[in-house]
Amino acid sequence: MGKYFGTDGFRGEANKVLTVEHAYKVGRYLGWYFGRNKDHAQVVIGKDTRRSSYMLEYALVAGLTASGADVSLMHVTTTPSVAYITRTDGFDCGIMISASHNPYYDNGIKVLDANGHKMDAKVEDLIEKYIDGEVDEIPFATKDGIGCATDYSVGRNRYLGYLMSIPTRAFKNIRVGLDCANGASSNLAKSVFDALGAKTYVIHSEPDGLNINTNCGSTHIESLQELVKSKGLDIGFAYDGDADRCLAVDEFGRVIDGDLILYVCGKYLKEHGELSNNTIVTTIMSNLGLYKALDKEGIKYEKTAVGDKYVNENMVKNGHCIGGEQSGHIIFSKHATTGDGILTSLKIMEAVIESKKTLAQLVEPVTIYPQLMKNVYVRDKKEAQNDPKVQEAIKEVEAKLGDEGRVLVRESGTEPVVRVMVEANTNEKCLESVDYIISKMREQGFIIKH
């Protein structure tokens, strides 16, 4: 990860960590970089519903047009819609202004390449150098070389049409709950489900710039659970602020996380001969219960580092068609280059309708193991993990758990923290195992009083 750009773009509190000056310089560099060998670079921008998104949008547009780029504005829309339009409409790059599931006062800039994938880290490194004044100043466009900005809401409508074309069956008479997190899906998701014939019940679709992700959406799914139970709905879906995530709720109000979604959709694809390489891509945080269930189905899996960026890289490199994370970032490479919450909900609906089973019945074969993770503040992350006594404790726990659990100790990429995670067949074993490993770190003097 770079100084400003992490695995999911440049993100932080608006006008503290991510300022209008940063956004202007990002625009200046991208407009120049993609316009070096043509008259005007073509860039498309979308944003979520945060109040600061408008400020950052105008700053980006100023920088881009000052460098000669022409900018098409999709306005409030989802991250996957920007990725789709970037690759289908011939743009040099796409930009999404969003901090995803973060609170309203944060914001972010995600840059996508011409194929709709997250921008190459080498280009992000160049942007960072420009922001910090480590490269020569780039020229301003002049006369007819100055760029312009135009409305491109047609792109958002084309994306909606694309989503509606994907399901194999209508959703007639199915009662669906949607939690739009007061975010980018607020003016999109209901339109798709209504057009496909569902009886749609929507909550948290009245954004005011300050309520995005506030006690709602995929990170606060309780109100969707209550909606499904109180209205007797068949199924529910919750998105995050930019709708690249989706979690589901079954007919009993139980949460269906990304691991269970991977199981349902991966098994469905296999049954229909569409699971390329008979493989699902997961991250190292996926639950042991998922892997045991996939083993029973004869489905292979691969594990990547945490982050949908790494899942996508694996899928592209190896030709896999489905992958994702517990958090609900699910990628269907046949249809999209990023996690797409609305698309994910449509694919779940397809599996439910075609199988003639409820969502609860589809996930029944999976037994999710209790999982506990504690963050430990340490003076040196690598030393704390690699210490012989700590390693010995990890091996002791692994031996004790055997096939009925696993241990994962990894360092945070942004904090002086080691994350100690244990899965086991009881909560008591999880707690006992995690605390035992942490106690060895404490005995060795690695833990910082925090």
C-alpha cells in the first residue's frame, strides 16, 4: 500500500485526510497521464450520497479539465456501475467518490482502469509522487485543449438495463426487502427489483448527505432482519454506501454473510456447468465451515490476502468466475469486474428461484464455525508474530484444535496491531485459544499498553 492509496483507493476523513487539494491534484495528474497521446482523455465520474462527495467531485473535475480531459458525470451512482460504464463505453479511466461502508464524514477516491479494474498500483504511486511534489509540474491545457464536463446520467440508466437483463426468471410474487444504507443504491435497487416483478419493500433509501451507513446497510443489518420478520418477507438484501457489497437475510431473519453467499452461488454455478475450473476464490478470513461444505460438494477453492482487490487479481490471473469475502464483496467475473451488491442479490435470487428452495434451505448444509478475533497492539508486528515462543503457542493451539478449528495470526497494514483469530467448534475454545496466544505475546514483552 502507498502513502495515500490503500487496497480500496485514497480514503479518509474529508478535508482532514482527503482534502479538496488532494482531489484536484488527482484530477490534474490523471487528466495529463491519460491525455498524453490524445487530444482529450475521457474520464467518467460517479459519487455516493455523502455531503462531501460534491466538493470532491468539483475538485476532481477542475483538475481533470485543467489538464485537458473531458469528464462525463454519472452523478449519484454505485461503484460497480462506474466500473461497467468505464469498460463498456470506452473511457480511459473511471473515478468513484466514496468511502464505501465508512461513516458519512469519511470519503474516498477509487480510480479504475479502462477495463473497469482497480487502477494499477504503479499509476497510483505516480499520483502520490505528484501530490507530494516529487515530480515535475505538469502543463495546463490551453485554448481548445481545455476539457469540459457533461452530464452522463444515461450511463446509469444503461447499467440498470444491463442488470435487468441478467436474471433468467422473473421475480413475480416474491416478497423482497432492500436496505439501501441511505447510499448509492437508494435510487437504483428498487427500480431493478420492481422491473423484474418482485413485491419490494425498501428501507433506508432517503439520503440526506449525513445518514449514509448510519445504523443501516450491510454493516448494521438489524433493521433489515426486523423488516423481513415483521412483514413475513421471503428474503432481504442489504447494501453498503457504494453498493459494492451485499449481505442477505433469509426468511427467518437470519444473516447470510459472504461465505454463505459464495456457497449458494458457487454450488448453483457448478450444478449448471458454469463454475469455471470448479473453483471459488476466498480470502484467508473465510470460515472453516465454508471449506468443509465445499469439500463435501467436491468444489475446489483458493485463498488470497484480505481485500477484494486480491480476490479479483486471482480470478483474472486464473480464469475463475466467482470469488469474494465474508463482508459481502462478491465478484461474478462473467458480469462484472468489481464486487456488485445489486448483481449479487440478483444471482442469489436466481439460485433460489431455479432451485425452488428457500434461502434457508440452500445454506442448510453449511455449519459456520464460531470465530473470534482480537487486535493486539504491539511494539513490533513482525517480531511479535515470529517470536519462537509465540510460534510455539500457535502450533500448540493448532494441534489441539486439529481438523475442528484453525488459527490465523496476521499483521494490520495500517496500525501497530497483530490480529489473532481462531475458529473452533465452540465459542469457549475460541476464547481460550486466542487468549493463550496473546498471553505468550505479553510474556515476551511485545504488547503495548493501549
